Amino acid sequence: MTEAGRRGASETEAECRGASETEAGTLAGWALGLTLDAVPARARLAAIRHLLDGFGCAVAGGPHAAPAVEVALGLGGPPEATVIGTRHRVGAPAAALANGTLVHALDFDDTHAGGLVHATAPVLPAAFAVGEETGASGGEVLVAALAGYEAICRLGAAVPHGFHARGLHATSACGVLAAALVAARLYGLTPPQAVHALGIAGSQAGGLLEFLSTGADTKRLHPGLAAHAGILAARLARAGATGPGTVLEGEHGLYGALLGRAGVRPAAGLGEVWEVSRITIKPYPACQLLHAALDAAATLGTPDAVESVVAEVHPDAAAIVCGPGKERPRTSYEAKFSLPWSVAAMLLDGEVSVRTYERVERPEVVALAGRITHEVVGSPGVAADQPGLLRVSCAGGRQVTGQVARSSGGPDDPAVDELVRRKALANGLPAAMIGALRRLEELPEVTTLMAGLAAGQERP
């Protein structure tokens, strides 16, 4: 070997050693070495549950994700992956852009309370787009998705409410790195390449919450943009582009640059604690931070002559789902982030469904929402796992209280699997697709599964 060759080999070895000592190196090494045998049954079943729920949300979200689907079809590319709801196959990054937006379009997709992230929205589109592209088996896609779930949940939970407090959407900021890790696994990247992919993805981390002030629906796009960028990051790393191994804990890394909190280390406990088993399924197509209040309202039925309502709200939730103007949302998407409007709809209708948000101008809902106020109450734990309590004053001085310990649909909810099944069917996911997804790890490849979904769900 020449002297230059020896220097190059030495530099590569040093780079590998340095990368493996970083948080990204730890995460990448664990993800690339993960096998299904090492995953507890509860975690495997949880991942399948959330992928199933995500596909149902994507099928129902079609009318609300039309711009992303149109752009993805326009981007075209080689026929690598399916755009859900169509028979069209486009380049994997383009498919991920559409499918991530579809999963999140109704804000009906799952939430990891600790990280306040929608875990499936960026993970599913990356896993199935690259899985189709590479001809991966169902088991390989499931392992990649498990790696993505653990990544996005840990990245968010390392700084509880930290991204949202700075006006950033944690799903977007953390999801792009999770998608890059999913793609790195399915592309068969080496550990150093996977670290580079994470480093490259970190430069795409973002997602502004300014939509909360305007009623815009940019949030719908965030998971699709994250999945698209994550796949590109993995491809760039495979082609030789490099990214900083200290993308997570570095002074100008994810937490240092975006939150001013360098040194955060989210990779502890990988393979010991499975965060995928701590994700909540949404029974309502609205922000998770108001679900406890909706469940509390549901315990009351439809009380007559409601004069006023006071909702107890976690301080981290108040800034997002409460406040001036929330009682009169301008768009259906804005209503999904309004506790007073959503609770008013529940009290009047006895339910909150996809159809609830189709008519935000309903005068009776707006009128009652104007009589719903909130009281900030500190409680242990994170905002997405808060108790729900409503104090309702009715005509004649009658007082009633609705209360729940936490929102429904959580991992310890004994009815969660039945909730997922009923929700998926109601969202339009064919029963055959539900059965196929439950057997995901047995499928020799996922392309047939996606083709079957396309055949049964094509939109005009």
C-alpha cells in the first residue's frame, strides 16, 4: 500500500472511531445491527398497530393532501414507489412526500406523548417508499420502521416540549433524522455512511408553528417534507456526501442550534426501553393536546342549557390550543387546534369525527365555544399525557364535572387494538389490507401489498 493509501485508510478508521462515539454513531450502529429477534413481541405488535393506523389515516386524508399528491406525481421519476390512493408509482422521495402528507393530513395520526411527535407520519412513508424501491421484505421494512420509531420518539422526548416552546414542530425537526435512519437501513448503508446521512438530514431539520396564528395548513406538509429530505440524505451519504457526526450533541447541532441546548444525548437505553410501545392512537382528528378535554366532555353526554365551561389545561398545552380567538376558528385546520371549539362540538353533538371539522362556521358551536374558558393547572408529566377536567355550569345553577385521568387510545388502553381496527375501517382501509399489515413480517416483499392497496383505493 502506498503512503497516500495508508494515510487514507488511517483517516477512514479514525473517522469510523470518531463517528461511533457520537450520539448519531450510537443510533446508527444500533439501527443497522437491529434484528427482529431482538425486538420484544410487544414492540413488534405496537409497530404494526401504528403502521396500520397510519395507512388508514393516509387513505382518509386524500382530499386534504391534494397539493402534495399533485406535486409528487409531477416530480415523477423512476417507478420506485406507490403514491397511496393512486395507481401511480414515482421516485421514492416523491412518493414519501405525498404519503407523509397523506398520513398527517387530518391530524388523526398517532402521537408519542413524551416527545410530542407524530411518530408514524415520517416513518411509514420512508419505510414503504424505500422498501418498495429496494424490493425489501415485510420483515425488513418492519425492522427499519422500528428503528425509525425509536429514533423520532427519543429525539423528541430528550427535550420535552422543547421544540414546540421555540415555535418548531418536533415531528418535522426529529422526523427528518428518523426518515434518514430508516432509509439508511433499507439502502444497506455502512455505519459511517448512516452517520453522514443523519448529519446531512440535520441540516434539513425545521418546521415552523406559525400556522397556529393564521389557520394555514403547512403542518400537514411537515412529515412529507421530512420523509422526502430523509431519503435524499441517505442517498447523498451513499453517493459520498458527508455530514457532521456531532449533528445531535454538537454546539451547532440539532439541539444546540434550534434550542440553545447543546450536549443533549437522546440515544441512551436503545434496545432496553422501547418507545414504540408508548405511542398513543388518536380517536379524534384533532391536536393531541386537547384530547383529554374531549374525553372529559364525552363523559358528560350532551348536557342541556350549558351556560359556561372551564377547562383545566396543562401550561404547555395552553399556548397551542387555548387563547384569544380560538373560539372562532377561521379554517377547519385551525379548529383542530381549538380546545373551546372542539369541546363545544363534543358537548353539542356527543362525538367528534372527521365530519365535525367540515363546518367550522356552525353558529351554535361558535356560540358555546365563546363561553368556554381555560384555567392553567400545573400537573406532573408532559402535556400530551395530561388529565382532562371540565367544570360545566348549566341553567338553574346546576354544576357538573367531566374528568378523565388521561386521554384514551394510549398504549395501556385495553381497547386500543379494537380502536385501531374500527378507525381503519371507518377511514376506508380495506379489511384485506388490515390483514396483510398484521402479517407484515411474513410478507416476502411489500410491493404486492402496496399494489393491492392502490388497486382498491384509487382516487379519480
